[in-house]
Amino acid sequence: MSKVTVVGAGNVGATTANVLVTTQVASEVVLIDIKEGVSEGKAMDIMQTANILNLQTRLTGVTNDYSKTENSDVVVITSGVPRKPGMTREELIGVNAKIVKSVTENVLAHSPNAVIICVANPMDTMTYLIHKISGLPKNRIIGMGGALDSARFKYFLSQALGASATEVEGIVIGGHGDKTMIPLTRYAAYRGIPASTLMPAEQLEKVAADTMVGGATLTKLLGTSAWYAPGAASAQMVAAVLGDQKRLISCSALLDGEYGESDLCIGVPCIIGKNGIEKIVEFDLNDQEKALFKASAEAVHATNAALAGVL
């Protein structure tokens, strides 16, 4: 028996819950939100597919009752508000930090042994906040961003190659932002063949550039942030934990000397298993990649400074 709580029944949270139910990763999923009726309605809608799709996972929607989340093995935090017109980045961080802090305290009161997956934005900074306020071992707090960024990288790579998306490899490190992420083109491959040998350098650089603005491109097309791939990436991480898959997934982890950084959550390749982050894998970066990572880390440190009023 395994139990997962998804906090926040917006597009990303509801999609995460839907993927968890349809892939039957967990025995029980709880979808919780502060807005009356939203979680219950979305859970009911999803569960009405159970007979059609022959599903056994049980999904429950609740409004702000954290007692229903008790003894969750994994908690996915998608809570937060989008940036409103006239709102500064610091104001957005302040608002979302208070939300994430409250959610973290509530879920840990009922599930002290849970692995926490942070999806709330700004994701690296919110993951860092959870580390600072929770007192949990660092392996049990994971930021989702790198998994999504890497999925987008592999999508653009497969499109450029005209290949199956399941047969390409690519990983993105660095901050979860369009100016801070680093698609590692040198490690991109198709069935073990370096992508750099299969397309011109300019085309591969365009793949990387498209990846970096992947989220912004979707926001422009949709008029709001994306949710299908973010929800699926979140569910992928839950599956890696519950299934003890030992999968190599890029995610935001608290560094302690790895990649030359400390006291910072940022996207790096990690082995994900039943204990959460079981190992941070240090890729051999060249000088250019190291410089990009350092610049990305400095940008995330600068964003973290806005947490001063919360910590």
C-alpha cells in the first residue's frame, strides 16, 4: 500500500493526480486545495474514468483538511499564485514562500516521514525554503524542475531528429528558469549516438535555445502556464520514489560541495529511489559548462535572497 498527497488542485496538481491514478503508481492519492469544492470536483471527475480505464487507484479530494493526508509516503507541493500585473518578483516570492511554508508545516504534521517533491515556483528557491524550515534530511526534499526541463529538451531533440521521443537522451542542469537552465548538448544522444554527429551544430544549438524558452513559448500559446508535461514530470518523480527505481533524473537538490556549490538548491543529475535523492551524480563538465553553471548558481542565490523576510 502506498499513499501520495498532491497539494494544490490547479492545472498542474490535478494533472499530477490524474497521471498518478491512470498509471496506478500508488494505492491511494489525496488531492487537497484551499478552495472549497475544487479538489472534490476534480477527484470525482477523474474517478469517473476508473470503470472506463479499469483503474484501481483511489483518489480523494478534500478542502484544507490535512488530517486526510496522514501517513503519505510522498507529498507533491504545487501550491502558489501566479505573478499578477504590477507585482514584483520579490513580492511574488514573498507570497508563495508563505504558502509553501504553511503547506510544508501542515503536511509534515501528518506525514513526518514523507518525501517532499516541490513544484511551486520559483521552484529552486521554494525547494531551498522547504529545506530551511522543515529540518528534514536533504535527500527527502526534491525540486521537480530539471525533470520537466529535460523532458522538453528531449522533445525538441526528437523533433529535430525526426526520432521517437523515447529513444533520445538529454539532460538539463542549472536553475529552473529560461535564463538559468543549461541543456547539456554535449551529452545529448540518439540510441547512444551523440546528437552532435547527427545534426549541424547550429541545429543542436537551436534545440537548446528552444528548450530554454519552452515554458515561455507555451505560456504565449496558451495564455497561461503549461500543465500536462509538468504534471507528468511530477508523477514520474513520485513513481521513481515509490518504485525504488534508482532512475537518473535531473532535479533540484541541496548541494554541499557538488559542482563547486553549497547551501543552494539547483538542478543536477540525481539517482531517485525510495529514500528520495539517493545520490547526486557529478557529470564531467567542460570549462564553458562550468562557467554557465556558476552563473546559473549566482542567479539562484540572488533569488534566494528574497526569502530573508520569511526565514
